[in-house]
Amino acid sequence: QGAVKRQALYACSTCTPPGAEPAGICLACSYECHGTHRLFELYTKRNFRCDCGNSKFKNLQCKLLPEKGKVNSGNKYNDNFYGLYCTCKRPYPDPEDEIPDEMIQCIVCEDWFHGRHLGAVPPESGDFHEMVCQACMKRCHFLWAYASQLAGKEIPPLTKANSLEDEGIVLKVEESEEQKKEIKKESAVEHHDTKEEKQLEQFNEPSTSSGYCRKFLQKFPMEIAETTSEFSFTKSEEPICKLKELQSKPFVKKDTATFWPSNWRSKLCTCEDCLKMYSELEVQFLTDECDTVLAYENKGTSDQETERRDPLMDTLNSMNRVQQVELICEYNDLKTELTDYLRRFADEGTVVKREDIQHFFEEFQSRKRRRTNRMQYYCS
């Protein structure tokens, strides 16, 4: 399939020991081609193509796809492919490490780190969804501007009710009693004018929106011109870069990892300049919410549920009771006749060929037509 967006990977220390070139193999090849070998589990990595059987493997040919390119130039490798993790470059689990600690994966470099080696204490009870390690925060320094607003905080979902407040625009209008009376008078005059307009419209022109617009423009030409001018100026404004807006406010850079809530990726700016910056830093995936490990796991769970579903039961559930009974009877007839037909081949020890199955279904359809074409009798 080429470079898969995200998949579970393994490294084979039997075929690629320390000192050899690093290589990664997919889940299928770990079963089919390396079943008796010593493997390191790498968990999931993005945009990786299986190396099994290519030039990195001296005496092994892939059983699933023998013809492969010599090198997968798009793959990225690190010490994980030799079974080493974190800044301490230790294996996991580490037989010499007696300190209980969890391993957390960086979403940028995809290396795994001990919680105590991140320069910052992870939020209690794992109250975060993704982590960016110290080294990646240095490389992607623009994230510090977002960290002051998003990192370590749960972002409320954006709703219409608070959208203006999120943009820093809060409108509060307090009216005096005199203003309220003035508004009522203006409303009454407008209502009276509207009645006159409708009466004139009925006598002079067909009742169309264009006819009303012409009368309105004739009555208020200057006011419309001024309003249109202001509107066109508003439309021509360039979109605001969220990153520049955040960078204009004070924020602090630290030599630590950062922890991010679930929907933080949707808050990253996607203006032309920012997209170019992501491309140069090779982190375009940060704006893709389907890139997350959580999205990968949810997709796997959904696929498993789909596979476990019985297509016959799904079909039955969509039918009424009469149709259900008819389908079950037809299914049982087919099952009985097919079993009897195949038993002859088993008793004789002969191979069932494609032509035999085609012949069976042709005969089965023919018998079914003969049954349905018979005279039917009904009770009175």
C-alpha cells in the first residue's frame, strides 16, 4: 500500500541487529516472515512503508510481497528501531530500572519518554491527550505561543453563544428611557411607511422584491451608497494570522515538554504563511486531527465492530416478519441442498471445481423457478 498514514510497526533484532541499518516491519510481516525472530514493538508510526525483504535484509525475502523497492526513502528511523527509548536510551521494559514510571510518546518525533525525563511533571491522572517533547518544542518554537493559551488546559468547544467572546468582541448596550421612547416612535413611523409602500406596490407594480428594492433605492440613495462603501471595506480586509496575534502577546519559552488537550490541533492557524512554515518544518500533520493515535484506535475499534457483524442478521433486521420467514426458509433450503451436493465430492475424494459450484447454483435457481411457477391455493 506504500507509505501507510499510521500503522503498528515492529523491528527485528534477528535480521537487523545493532550496527546494521535500522528497519521496520508491518504487523502482517511480523507474523508471516519473522514469526520465530526476536522483535521490538514500536507501537504506531506515521507515513511508514514496510521494509521487510528489501536491501536492509541480507538473507530474507518477504513472503507476502517478494518484489519490493530496495529502499524506502520516505521512512524515518530513530533509536526505537534498536529497542532503545527516551533521552536515557534505555530499553523498555528496563530490567535495571526499579523506579515505576510511565512512558509517553511525543506526537512529533514519535519517540517514547519516561515521564520523569520530560523536564515537566505530566498532569495528574493523565489529564492530557498529546505530548510534545523538549527537543521538538525547540525545533517547533512557534508552539510556545500556543502553549501559553492551550497547553495543559482543556479547551471548551466553540459555540455560537461564545464565539464573539472568543474573538475578544463583547457588545453591551444599555438604553435609557428616552432612547426607548425614540425607538418606539421610529418603529411606528417605519411601520406606517411600510404600509404605504405595500399599497403603492400593489397599484403600480407587481409584488416582487426587485420592485421594492428600486423604490427603496430611489428614496434613500445616499444612505445606501455609504453603507455599501463601508461593507466593501470590511470584506477586503486580509484574514488575521492566529499565530501572529498570539505572538504579539507576552509568552514564556521553557526547556520542557508540553502537554495538550484533545482538540488543540483545531486551534492552530492555517493561513498561507503558517502552512508554509509547517511544510518547512515537516510537521504538516499537526493540523490533521485524524493523525492522532486516538483517531487510529477509534478507527480500529469501528472496523472490528463492522467485521463482527453478521450480514445475514443485518439483512433480517431490515425486513418485516413475512419477509424474514421467507428468507430463513430459502436459506435453510440452500444450506441443505449445498451440503448434500458437496457430500458427494467428499465421499468420492474428488476436488470441487469452479464449474461444479456454478452448475449447482444454476440447478438450484432452476428448481426454485419451478417451485414458484406452480399453482398456488388460498384458504377462503
